[in-house]
Amino acid sequence: LEVTETFAGIALPGHLHTKESLQFATTFPFRDTDVVIVTYPKSGTTWMQEILTLLYSRGDALPAKTIPNWERAPWLEQIHFRGALRDTAAHRLITSHLPARVLAPLLQRSKAKVIYVARNPKDVVVSFYYFHRLAKFLPDPVSFDAFLQQFLEGTVHYGSWFDHVKGWLGQRQLLDIFYVTYEELHQDLRGTAQRLSTFLGCPLGPETLEALEQHCSFAAMRDNAMANYTLIPREIMDHSQGRFMRKGVVGDWRDHFSPLQNALFNRVYQEEMRDVDLSVHWSMV
Ligand code: A3P
């Protein structure tokens, strides 16, 4: 399972990508009505897929409870071999982890709406580390320390978090794009859902909001087999090694970083992010 595909200078799990599927993704004919969720892994992708499902179903939980998330909002880079694009929906939901430099030029040719979700990279690296233990299509992370080094160097699968975030932040003037953080979803799911409904032009009444809040809670998603990846066979995701819906909290990095790791991380973060300030959204201390 553990095969690496290299694409645009980035390592990607070969189990989830092929040369053909990536070629297909980067020539994909987006429609103006498409809604594309873009994230660096472990930043709240599945959460956003669930939120948009509930928003478009007007609060009806049936689709979220009967259709796996990867069919409700398929990965662009997998459509080629999985199919599963819900062509009957007025708005197709599509998900991608691809960097802006390969995907944004293509999106710019349409009026598709893009939702970019970012998360405190200190929490991303912790979540990604545990995900590497669970996902058999990703390399063995060896140790948290080793993994952290690779994350900071940008040599992990999916490439550099810094490049991903900065690349997509650079699209503000070029795309119809909505930026949101995992931390905002945590702090104010209702308010964020309302802003999303305005951005998408999808009305959101009080009852829908109520249902959305309930079905998109961590507890509800942890127990929803259509969102928690327990349908995936053990050879691909070994759930004896941990859960996909692991903790769902803000600031878990504080229980994982040593003072030395923290100092190293801060140094790289300050250097890489000197032109962008996202610290209003998350705490680095
Ligand atoms: P943790 O490993 O920190 O728990 P992605 O979907 O991009 O792979 O991100 C997965 C992360 O989002 C995991 O983080 C997961 O627990 C968290 N997550 C998923 N649904 C959530 C929810 N409803 N509330 C809070 N966190 C959620």
C-alpha cells in the first residue's frame, strides 16, 4: 500500500493517487456552480464536508447518515478512478488537498466557489502524526520528533503546510474564495455556518442551523460511520492504532511538543509566515 506518487514536487500516497487521476484533476472542467473544499490534510476537511452536506440538505441528516463523505464530496484527485461525482446535485461538492500552484489556475477559469480551511499547524502536525499511524498508505512516522522535522522541512506527504497555506491565501483576489479556520469552526460553528450560507447563497433557517449544529458536532461525527472512516478496511486504515475522529480539540499540541520542539517550530513559523499573520486565529504560545 505504501507507494509514493510524486506530483509537482510533492509526495502523495500512491494508494490514493495515480498519474492518470492527477492528470485528470489538473484538467478537470469545473462548472460555475461547483463548490470546492480545499485543505491541507488534518485541517478540518471532513468537518467542512459534513457542514456543507447539512447546509445543502436544508438540515436533513439522511444524506450525511447514508452516503460516505468521500461520495458526498469526492476528492478531485480521485474522481478519475472512483467516479462518484454527484452529477444530479445543483451544486457539486468537490474536495482537494492540491496546492494552489497546480489547482488555482484551473479554478480561475470558472466561477466555482472555493472554501479554504486552515488550522493551527502545531495541531495539524500532531493530528497528521497520529493519522500516519492509522493510515497504512502513509509511511510509518517513526517518532513524533522525526515527523515534526519532516513537517517543518515540507518533506511529508502533501508537501509543505506553509506553501499550501500561503499559496491559497494568495488567491484572495483571483478566486471566489472563503477562508475559514478550524479554530473559528470550534469557537462559533453557528456564526460560521451563517457566513458560509451567505457566501454560497444557500439559505439557512433556524431549524437547519439547529440540525447542522447537532450533526456536525464532534460526538455525532465520531459516531457516524459515513463520516468517521470506519467503513475503510483494516488493511488501509488500521483502527486498532487509533481513531480518525481522534480528539477534535484546539491546542492538543501543548501535550505533545517539548520546549525544544516548540522553539524550533516557532522559529520556522516566524520565518515562513513573516508576510502573513494568521495568529489572530490561533495561539502559537
Ligand atoms: P484530531 O486528530 O486533532 O482529533 P481532516 O478531516 O482534515 O483529515 O481533519 C481531521 C481532524 O479534524 C481530526 O483532528 C478530527 O478529529 C477533527 N474533526 C473532525 N470532525 C470534527 C468535528 N466535528 N469537531 C472537531 N474536530 C473535528
